[in-house]
Amino acid sequence: MITTTPAMPPAIAAHPVAAAAAVQAVKPVKRITSASLMEGGRELEIEHSGRVYRLRITQLNKLILTA
């Protein structure tokens, strides 16, 4: 049985600089508890790009974000 190697290397191997940059760009997602975010309250306002959003805890203990 004769085996051959592919004529073209995989795309990641063909662009080692791009692959290295992609690995460096990956950062873990920051996690924060809702309790520490809300600081004992049930509602807070978040300003984003000039708009104010309201994050609140419902009676069923769910989070709702509204604009």
C-alpha cells in the first residue's frame, strides 16, 4: 500500500503568523455573579453607547435587560 502526503499543507500551517495571532487574540470570558453585579438590589442601569439599559431581577428570579 502506498501512502502520499497532501500536496498543500493545511491552511493553518500555510499561515503561521495568522494562526499565532488568532491564538493570542483569544481571551477567557470574564465571569461575574449577578449578586455582586446587583450589590443586593434588584435593578440597575447600564449605560452603553449613549443609551441606558435596565437590568432587573424578576419575581421568578430571572434576569431581564431592557432599553
